[in-house]
Amino acid sequence: MREIQQKALQIKLLILDVDGVLTDGKIYFIESGAEYKAFNSKDGLGIKLLLKTGVTIGIISGRQSASVNQRLRPLGVQYIYQNQDNKLSAFAELKTKLNLTQQQIAYVGDDLTDLPILTQVGLSIAVADADDFVKQHVDWITKLPGGMGAVREVCELIMHAQNTLGDMQQQFINHA
């Protein structure tokens, strides 16, 4: 765990996949053809707190969904790449735009399409219910499954390593 903490200490950008990471991977379609997804409120608070510490958060998803923008923009997520058949190009663009090294980036994924990025970042993370092959190629696996608080777990891991978690928690006691 010490090695994971050392890697997390360097993180300036956390990139998240959506389906299977921020959601449980289910996609619901209604008769009109519209789709909807369920997001975990604990993950949302984790995102807000991590952003407050100065860590940037980005999204790279293979699908396009209005609900992703509706959920993540109000939380403060600025970098949302959707409909990315080639997630690597979005990753390269974001890395260049923010002028970061691979060691300063963490990525959370759950399936084979995430492997090209997972194998290039400083801290690679899979959710508990990720594909078994993906789990073999990451630095850390969350205890919780995607859509069930796994992202909050990752946010807290990074804040703990960067010694900001206590301050973020304390603000709720101090009502600041």
C-alpha cells in the first residue's frame, strides 16, 4: 500500500470512465429512445472534495450521454470527453492541455477499452467488479464496485496520500 500512496501523492489529474465506474454499467432506455443512468451521490461528493484540493478531474467515455454532462458539470468537472472510440487520443489531448506527465495522472476503468490508458498512467485503478483481465494490469483495485462508491474511495485515497482528506472532512464539522 505504501507504493500506492507514493503514486497517489503525485496525482494532479484523475480521469474516470463513466459506464461501469461512475455507474453500475447498466444503461436504461425508455420507449422514446432516451437513455438514463444512475450516479452515486457519494461519488459526487468525493469529486467535489477532490476538486477543492486542486486535483483536476476529467472524464473519458466511449458513449455519448446527456446525463453525463447533467451530472458532472454542476460538480465542477470541466474536461468531459464523450463518444471516444479511441480513448487514447482524448487522453493525449488532456495530458498535453494540462501539461502533465504520465506519473501525475490516475485513471479509473473497468473494461478492456480502458486498458490502453490504464497501462500509461502513474496510478492505474480498476473498480471491484472490473473485468478480471483488467484487474491483472492495474496498480490498485477498489473495494467497492462501479456506481456504488468506488469513485469516492479513489478520491479519498488520493486526498489521504496528499494529506488533504482530514481538512476536507473537518470542514463539515466546522460548518465552513
